[in-house]
Amino acid sequence: MASLTERAVLTPDTADKAWLPGLAHVVAACAAVPVLGVGPCVAGLLMATLVSFVVYVPLTVLALNGGAALAEDEEAPALTPLARLALLVLWTVTAWAAAATAAAVG
């Protein structure tokens, strides 16, 4: 997993290289700043980041790999446009829900 992250961070996202979803979750979280303020949006960003790399990205890789875990020497599957859209929706919902919760509590 370390080599996957290392390669993905250092190289651009292309179909023939390892992928990392990028920073779309940051944009989704920052979109709530005019509505909820900076503090709650930082909480939303942190939650979207945590949930993304612990739950969403691994489940996406499993789905794209036919439900099988990746072997240690296996390349990550190419991220399809539908998978990108699904991740963006999940990130946006997570970031906004966490930001709204933080604004309501704080």
C-alpha cells in the first residue's frame, strides 16, 4: 500500500498508472465555507479525508477488482468515470454532513 500511495502522489493520474483520487474531497468540503463557515468546513474536510481513505477508496478498489483483494505486486485498477462520480458524491455528502453537524454542535 505504501508503494501505491508513493507512486500515485509523485505521478499524475492516468489510466496506465496507479491512481489516487486526488483532492476532490477538499473542493467538496470547501464549497460549504460560504454557508457554514471555516471551522465546520475544516471538520467536514477532516471527516471526508478519514472516511475516504479508510472506507471509500478501499471499497472502490475492491469493487473495481471484482471483489478480490489486490495482490502485493498487482497494480491498482483504473478508476472509471462512474467510480469517480460515486466517490465525489460520497465525499460531498460526508463533508457537508460533518460540517453541518459541527456547526449545529458548536
